[in-house]
Amino acid sequence: MPCFSMVKAVFSEFADYEIYFRAEDGEDLSDQFKYIFDIEEGSERQREVKHRFQLSSKASGKYKNQRVKLILEEPVDGTTKWKHYQDYYYTLNI
């Protein structure tokens, strides 16, 4: 199973995020990484968080060399639901 390492996840304030890869047609391509960014002390380097995403077999097949989104979602207060926060686009070259 292919992996993608994302090293640079640094936030300057307390935040709770769910992060994952999705194809432009809506197919989820990776595991979902949930993390509470709550470290406010130290340098930016000390606040980095590393996660190695486990990509689905479709990522290296159907979606190879296609543009995909890294999606960040934040929780909706008082619920168990998540809402869109930000997208980052990548070309899946595996």
C-alpha cells in the first residue's frame, strides 16, 4: 500500500483537525488523521507533527498522476460532525 508523508503541519493556535486525501470525484484515498494541535510553546520546528498517510490501492491505480486534494476539516461545535476548513492540491505521482 503506498504511503505519503506530510511533515509540515504547524499551527499557531489551538485547533482540532481531521486530515485526509480525496480524489476530485469524491473518492477517499487515504486514512483519516485526527489531531489536536495544542502545543503553543517552543519554535515552529518543535510544533511540527508528522503523519504517514496510508493510501488506498486506487491511489496508485485509477488516480495515478491525477490531481487530488489534501482536505482539512474542523469539528462543528456541540456535534460529532466535521466541516471544511482548507484544501491543498497535489498531483498523485506514485
